[in-house]
Amino acid sequence: MKTILKYIKPYNTYILFTLFLKFGASMMDLLIPSLLAKIIDDIVPLGEVRQIFLWGGVMILCAVISVTTNVRANRMAEISAGGMTRQLRHDLFEKITYLSARQMNEFTVSSAVSRLTSDTYNVNRMMARMQRLGVRGPILLAGGILITVTMEPKLASVLIASLPFIIVIVWIVTKLSIPVYTGQQRVLDGLVRVLQENITGVRVIRALSRTDYERERYDGVNEELARIEQKAGRISSASGPATTLVLNLGLTAVIITGAYLVQKGETGPGAIIAFLSYFILILNAMLGITRIFVMCSKGMASLGRISEVLEAPEEMQVQIRSEESDKAIAGVSEESIPLVEFRDVSFSYNGKGDHLSHISFTLKKGESLGIIGATGSGKSTIVNLLLRFYDVDSGSIWIGGRRIDTIPYPELRAMFGVVFQNDYLMASSVEENIDFFRGLDGAQVREAARYAQAEAFIREKEGEMDARIAVRGNNLSGGQKQRIMIARALAAKPRILILDDASSALDYKTDAKLRKELGAHFRNTTTINIAQRVSTIQGADHILVLEDGGCIGYGTHTELLEQCAEYRLIYELQMGQKEFGSDTAPVVAG
């Protein structure tokens, strides 16, 4: 509840005015049947046509005021509900953006998408419906009962006797529907996940002739969602007919009792007609209240899911700078301080077995590190830790003499230029993809494209830097994608450059040119190159060989050829040594 109150507060005045308009409109609706009773019982017997038209005009005026204020209030309700939802969706997106990688793994991307879309929509509908019917319904109900009790206590007692049954119906429907709506949203998460996977992997699915299988998988989760929606619909739809049945039975009893009272002369026909009008108002008010409870059930279920994200604790906070860190850099020149340092780092994604075990290395400004190893050996995990997507389980990471968890995120991330193993391109121009909204000038972008060996193929495209790139770069080859992403990483002249298998789609000639440009123009940039090819990293100042998360070799290319059997084997397989035959095809490790 605290979550929604935060978003209601800025619209307090607006909402109060909406409720005031709704209150006024409800008063007009309650006044009309009383005016009708006065005309029938008091004016008509007198035969004064002028009075009939006068009081009839008052009824018409009340109806016009009711309609006008209701329309205005409904528009205001939609505006305030839309504003609250916009801010809620903004804060939810921002929170998701800053969730730790571990938290994002727990919530899942598909769940985040459905919470941002369908869940916020349900909250929007709840807030709008509460303003539109939340005041009108109770006022018509309470006011109608009060007036009917004053007008005809005997008839009112029949009406009041039916209300406990309606309250029980609404309570049962609400209690049963909230868990069902929560389960419905969870199944919707699964539907979004399957849909994302199919859209992203459509080429692979078609290439492997798995279209029918994926259709069946989608149909399965779709049918499950339909089944739960039908269950929720059955529960919520039961409230309307059940409430109508109770009220109509009451209405029948009112008509019978009213006829008996008129026959005895205890009341007039005008009062009975007015009472029936009030009864219809009360009926509509009760139906509106039941709809509110159904909508609130769905909205509260969605609000609970949204609150789980908004109230998620901030796991990876920036720590206060330690004395150890200050002493480490006090009175020491920048050149002598290691720029990147791993000190006996161990880490596990699931908290069970280590995915990295006791990793240590040191890089000074301008030095380069090559990391090689089989798939799953922990290469990309080092990148995740270095960018502080995760915190280490033991050991520590230091950047420029400061422990990584004491560096503010904007400052930390600004040090890096990164090409991830599974990176992405936007549906935008070449220049915008390289700039990536960092405000770089055109000269920097073109220079980065030249260093990344992307300039030649960009010139061949119509519009050159303004040429459009399709979603996920689907109109580019694998090598062209990688060169655009490398240019993006180089454009801001980072202090630390990370290339996570960034040249796997490049031919050997282009790869060699790229390494030559990096050596010539980025001498002061510390480079970490994760690769599967020995040729890509053999010129690095240091090479780290990983196996099952542990270091099995560390040194220069020459040292590792002499001391590390696994590295030597990879080198011999890839470089085609004579003992394997001169015509041996290169094999990529892992």
C-alpha cells in the first residue's frame, strides 16, 4: 500500500476535485427520483401544468449537471491515473535498470517485461476505476438507502435485508480472485519469455526445422494462460449475476410490498415509483462496487508484483573508501599504481561450486592481458566482476589503487570500453550505434570506425554514417557487427578496453590490422582481450589460461609455450605445427 500512496500524493488536489465532482453528480442523481415523487403525488393532483413543467425543468437541470460533472470527473480520473502510471512505470524501469545481475536473474527478463506492461496497466485501470466508481457507488448506495428509509421504512427494510448477501458475495469473489490473478501474471511471464525466445531465435528455429516444436511450446503456455484467465473470469463474472439475482429478488419483494401498502392507502404511487428508481440506483451502485472489487483484485495482485521490484534491496552499494585504499595510493605516482588488480578472487553464480577460484593478476597502465580457455572456464565471468555486475565471494578487485566497491558506478563504468560476447545493435544509424548517446562528435566516431576496420564497408553503404542498421544488426554480417561494436568501445578513448571474444567473426587479416591499430593508437589503454584464437592474444604482455574457473597458466606467450602444456596444445592445434601435418585445418579451442 505504501507503494501506491507515494504515487497518489502528487495528485492529491486533482483527485480531491475529481471526487468532489463525483459527489456533486451523485447528489443530483439522488435528487431526481425525489422530484419525480413530488410531481406525481403533489403537483399532478393539483392539475397545475405550469408547476409540472417547472419541476420537470428542475429534473432536467439536475440530469444535465449530473452528466456534465460525470464526464468531466471521468476525464480527470483518466488523466490522474495516467500520470500516476507513467511515473510508476518510469520508476519501475529505472529500478530494473539498476538491479544487480543476480537480482535480474531471479526476476527474469520476461517477468520484468510483463510487470512493466500488463501489471502497470492493471494498476492504471484500478486507479481510474476507483476514482470513477469508488465515490459514486458508495454515495448512491448509502444515499439511496438513507432516502428510502426516510421515505418508506417498510420497503427499505426489504432492501436492507438483501445487502448482507451481496457483501458475502463480494468478499468471496475478492478472496478467491486475487491468488488467481497473481498466478495469471506469472503464466504471462512465461508466455512473454517463450515469445522473446522465438522472436530472437527465429533464424535458428527455421534453420533447424523446429518451427512446429516451437509452435507447440507456445500453444502450451498460451493454453495454460487461457485456462487461468477462464478460471479468473468465472470467479469474477459470478459476482455480477449473483448480485443481480439478490437485488432483483429484493426488487420483486419491494413491488409486492409496495402494492400492498398502496392498496391500504399507507403510501402513494409516486413514492413507490421513486422508491423503485432508488432501488435501480442502488442496484447499479452495487454492481459498480462489485466491478471495483474485481478490478482491485487484479490491480492489487499486479501492484504486489511491482512492489517486489521497487522494494528490492540495493545489493551492490558503493562502500565508503577504506583506509587500506587511501594508504595504497598515498604518495605514489599514478604510473606505479596497478590499474587493474585481481587479488585471490573467487566467485560463484549459484553459491555452490566456484566458477572462479583464486584468480590473481596485475595490469599497469598500457599493459595488455589475453585470456584463453575452453568454453565455461570463467573468461566472461572475469569481465562481469571487473565491471561489477557481480561482487566477488572472496578476495578483492582494485582499479587504480582503489577497491572496486568504493568507486561510484558512473565513474567506474566511464573507465571502460567494452565489447561483450553477445552484444547488440540498435535499429538506428551507424553513427548513432557507435556514439551510443554519449554526445561524441563526428570526428571521434569516424576515427573509431577507422581504427576498428569498419570504415571501408561503411563507405560502401548508402548514406555512409547515416546508413540505417536493422534491429539487432540483421542487415550486417557477423564481422561487420563486431567491427561496429569495437568502434563503439574505442570511440570514447577508454582507460580500460575489454574485448570479450570480439574478433571471433573477423578473418585473420582484418584481425591482424585491428591489433596493429590498437597497438599504434591505444598504447596507454590497458587492454583485456578474451579470445579463442592464440593469434589474437599471443602479443599480449600477459596471458591467463583458465580451466574450470582456475588458473592453469600465467605469463607471456613464450613462457606459456614452455611451461603450460594446455596452452601449448591449443597453440599447436591452431597454428598447424609440423607434428600435426602442414595441411591440418586450424581448430578453435572450446
